[in-house]
Amino acid sequence: MRKKRKPVQVDIKALQKLIKSVSHFSGNQKTQVRNISAATLAVVLIAGIFTFTPQLQNYFKSLPSQAFSIIEIGHLPTTSCADYQIVINPDMRTVLAGDETAYDITAVRQCGFSNPIILTTDLIGKDGIESAGFDSNVLVIGHDHTQLSVKTINGQSDIMHYFKVNGISFINGKLVLRSDMATLNIIKPEDFVIEVNPIAQIMGPDSSKVYMITLIRMNGFAGNVALSTDLFDNAQSNLKSVTIMPPILYGATLNATMMIESKSVTTDAIYPFIVSGDTADLNGLPAQREDTAMLEIIQ
């Protein structure tokens, strides 16, 4: 039997320094060399993952075979830094339910990486999402920018989604995926409703009637609402006056009265009419809401 030779002591710190000086470390890779037992060392070579530089090859060839005993390897470094990142901008958008929005998607290529990148997203199918799609779902050299357009569903309650955009490609013949995350905040839009009660009344000559107008605020709407009606314009041959008090509803004031006075001589007629509520700022835009009622005048 051949006599087993005694392991040779290896200066691990010197080896680490050498590896650092002759090998390339990418941002997400590192080699862990630990002084586990009597400062001995072994190397596990993984084909296609670890690439020796000529200097490192010569160094390992110069070491006696007994020197290799134990090494713990995490992600071994490679001399190729080709890679890419996916970037979403902005990282958060807030949109009213029923509206559309968009995110800019960019592929940042590193060290000459040139393969096509296929984009996907997990936003599709989430609550409140009607559609989500890329202007182009394949990014190639010279065209590393696209948009992710998102359409939300009207009437959706407030909801926040955290989602990914994935970029899939090949690096050194291996399928890889790089991702970025962003947030979509869907909020139910502010709104208001105008209600008129009762929906119909009958009045004779030289008399008066009152309709109640109610403002219903929704989803935090706090704007002023100016009230108006087309009743007098349509029925002035039979009516003496139509007065809304107060003409503007603001703050906690949610009710107004519409007083109608008829002339002393009237003719039979039925007048459908509209009561309108106008605001200068509903989700950033002017808006009008209205309700309808009816007035019948008899002789």
C-alpha cells in the first residue's frame, strides 16, 4: 500500500488575495473560502460556472494535489459580467377606478449583453384590472424601452397592488429572469349625487309648491355644488317664480328647497324638469350631476 502523504499547508489569505486580483466578481456572486481545518483547501470545479483566468490556472497547477481538502463555494465568480436589469418607472402610481395609467419599462444592459429580453407581468388578472399590456414585450439592442399600459375597472373599491415586471433571457446558455417591482394604487373616485323629492306634484293657479333638493357626497367629495333648474324657462307661461335656496351647497350644507309659485291664471300642462348640480372640481375636472322630476299644472 502506498503511503499517504501529509497534506500541505496552504496560505488561504494569499489565495483569496490572488483570486480577487485575477478573477472577476459580478455584483451578485461571491466565493467563500473558509479556514475550516488546519488551513487546508480543496476546490470543487463546476463546469460552465467557474472560469479560470490563465494566471489562476497556472497558480492551481503549481499547487500539490494534497493541498485540496475542503472549500465551501457559494456562487462561483465568472470572468463574464454580461447581465441586465429591469427598471420600472415610477415605482408607484395612483389611479381612479375606471381610468388608465402607464409605467415606463427599461432594460439596463451590462458588459455588452445583447440577447433579446422577453417581458411578462403578474399584474394581469388582479382585482380591479381590466387589462395590462406592453407596447412591445420583447426588448432588443437599441430598443430597450417600452411602456406597460394598465386599464382599471370602473366602480372598483380602493385597492393596492404590488406587482412585478419580469425580463426573461439567456446568459451563457442558461435561462435567467430579472425582475423589478412597483405599486399600483386604485382609488374609488370622488363623486356626488343630486336627488329631488317628491318626483311629481300637482298645483293649481295662484298657489305654491316646494321640492326638496339633497346633495349626497361620495368617496370624500367636499367641493361646492351650484344648483339650477330649467323649470322656469319651460313653464314661465304658467309660473310666477322658481327659487332655489340656498343656490350653492357647501361644507356640511346638504339640502336646499325649490319654491314654485304659479300665476293666477294657468292652463293645463305637464312639465318634466331637471335640477342640476355643478362643481368646479371633481377629481380635478368640472362636473355636473342632475336629477329629474315633474310638475303638473291644472286650471
